[in-house]
Amino acid sequence: MKSIALIPARGGSKGIYRKNIKLFNSKPLIYWSIQAALNSDYIDRVIVSTEDEEIAEIAESFSAEVPFLRPKELAKDESPGIDPVIHALEMLPEVEDLILLQPTSPLRKTKHIDEIFQFRE
């Protein structure tokens, strides 16, 4: 089974500019979602979907994959949240399971991710 954690992280934001890489507890906000997913027994790949080169570099430095850059038209304030998911599934047709992890939820733990997968067993 190919299970991925998809972390959507665009560079712009109408609220807090570049929030996904702002420091939270001395690490970029995106770090916490990447680490929770990497530590899961159920996730095969941790993918960050972004249009932003700096976010891509930061994500890769924490061992996430950025196998493609999201088109800029899918990274606007008015872009529906499902668009990065559809785009990722088109780019990664081998994926069987996908869990969407918003980087703005840094208090989510690996056990929370694992519980989702255990629930369906």
C-alpha cells in the first residue's frame, strides 16, 4: 500500500505572511507536521505541496519530499483547499491512501495520525 501524508504549504497568506515557515517553538511551523508524519508507522511518504522554492528547500531539509512544485494558480488565496490534493493525486497515481496534514496544526502528534489508520483496521 502506498500511503502518503500531504502537507500543503503555500508561500503567500492573507493572514500571516509566510506563516508556514515562521518559527514556532524554535522550528519552522511546517517542521511539526513533517516530523509527526515521518514518525508514523502507516505513512510511506511525506510529500509537501508548495509553489514556493524556499518552502520546498526547508521541507526537504527536514526529510520531506517535494517531487513537484504546485502550479501558482493552485496557490492563491481563493484557491479551494481540495486543489492541492487533486493535483498531488494526478502527479502521484500510485497513491492508495492520502492523509492531509495542515502545517497550521503543529500540536498534532504521530499518535493522532496512527489512530486514524488504526480506526479502519
